[in-house]
Amino acid sequence: MSPLPARGSRSPRSPKKVWRAVQRLFDFAVAARDRAAELTPLRRFVETHSVLKAMGNLAGRAVLDLGCGSGQYARLFRAEGAGRVVGLDSSKPMVEYASRWEARVRSGITYLCGDAAGTSREAGPGPLRGFDLVTAVYLLPDASCEEEFAAFCATARQALAPRGGRFVAVTLNPDFATCPQWYWDYGLTLHTDQPAEEGASVLLTTLMGNHVVQWTAHRWSVAAQERALRRAGFSTVDWSCPEVSAAGRERLDNGFWANYLTRPHSLIVEAVAEPGVGPFRTDPRSRPGTPAATAVPALSRGFLHGGRFGSPVPSRGRAAGRSESGEGDRADGPPGLPRSGPPVDLPPSHPFSGGAL
């Protein structure tokens, strides 16, 4: 017979109860971060608006969200009328969080834990087949080498239905501004001490209310990304800049958005797969040396602005420091500021240090 606990002492909590308490704390932290992210101007007025615009009508569409994280976009796609929605992420805690959310709301979303760079090697029909649309919001910059980037693209292509479909991704703009305060007003800083070469590391710091999230991304040129997409079996690849929604322009004036629209930190790529062209049947245009594979507009001399490649527009924002000529490296920033530096700590007076929006 086990001895009774001493008066005033607590019985040890079972491992299951401890694990449930940890889960509740984790869920609370992720939910608070997601809510803070939804209030930032970039997410609220630019990113979400631009992604939905690029995806078009989702009614009844089958959508796969690669790198779904906590499931924010998967839930948004479902709310926009998508039929079958599947989210894939390599983080088991995030997938479990999204699954617990789904168990409460029962919206019909399936969440899977797996590596988007590894699922392309799976053969035969399965949960990652037969989609009309595949999305990846900031997944492609996770690739640290060309092989991993190519695997992400192959996974997206193989997940589409035999009749073809589209891959819509938000990726890092390789021509981002390196001035440490360029994105200050938008609660974002980017820092790199490496030359602008393929796969170079870039530290992104996002400030969402009281939450600070840092992420190491990798810089890939437009040409390198387009080559990988074509070799994966995508027939056409189109690029566009993020746009500010009408609500965003009404809430915040053009002066606020000027810097970001001049040099956004991200680009949207839309790759189309035609029937019969895919990972098992190579598109002739993807072969090296063909005009379609080599005539890729570069961002080194002109910036992709307003949905087309052209000269950058001088910024009149609060961190503007661009010359009117638009020549040279577009990392000048305000006079007297270093061309590159570590992430900037925001003071309490900064609009996003306390979630002003």
C-alpha cells in the first residue's frame, strides 16, 4: 500500500496532464502571434490581398498549401470557398496546433506533417495529388541549396491534377532594399552581410505587436527560380509585385506605402502547368539554351514594378533615400545610414512596438 502524501503537499501531475498544459500554452502563444500578424499593415492590407488576387476564384477548387504553418492561409482559402484544402508543414507542433484548431471548428481542412522537399519523391496517387492550385507563402526562400529549391518546385508540380493547374507562391524579392530602415514603418527589417549570390542568407525580423519573429531566408535570383520551375514542368511563369488593397490606401496614405511599393521585400510568382507537361514529361522550353529558358528578365538593372519590369520609382516615403536617376545599387537609404546592418530594435514609440493597428 502506497503511503499517503504529506499534508499540504501536492500529488504529482500525470505526464498527460502536463503535456496538455504545455499544449495549451503553445496554442495560446501561436494564436496570439497569429492575431498580431493579422493586424500588421503588410499582412492586413498587402500580403493577404495580393495572394487572394493571384489565386482568383477559389469556389470548389482543390488547394494544397505547402508550408502551411499554423494554418492561417488554409483557413482563409476554405473561407473563400475552396473545396478540398490540405495543409502540409514540416513542423509537427504547428501541424498539431492546426489540427486541434480544425477539430474545434470542423471546416474540412486536412493537415499533414511532412517535408515539402521530400514528398516529390513519393510515387503513385496519395494525399498530395490531384489539386487545382498549390500555394507556398514564403516556402521557396527556405531552400538553402538548388537541390532543395528544385524539390519544392517538383512537389508543387506533382501535386497538381493531370489536367494541369497553377502554383502561386510568395517569395523573397532578390532585389530587396538593404538599407536597415527601409521597411521600418512596416514592422520588418532585412539584414544580410553576404554578397548577392544564389542561396545567400538573409535574416528577416518581423515585429508583430509584442511578438518578434526572426527567420533566415535565402536569396534566389528570378532567373534561378524560373529555371527550377520550368524544369519541374511548369510551362509559363509570371511575376508580379504585391499590391495595397483599397482599404489599405484608405486607411494609410500613399506616402506611407511609397517605400514598400518602390521596393517590396517579396514577389508573387504564378507558374502554370499544362496537361501532359509535368515531372514525367519534360517541357521542351525548360531545356537549357532555349529562348524560353534563357530570356528571363533580371532584377539587377531594373525593378519589377507595377506587374512589369521597368525602372524603379523614386520613393517619397519616410525612409526614402533613393536618387532620382535610379542608377546603381538600390540600397542607398537615407543619407548617413549604413548600407546594411543588424536588425533594428524598435523603441516603445514605434507604431508596431505595441500593435497600433
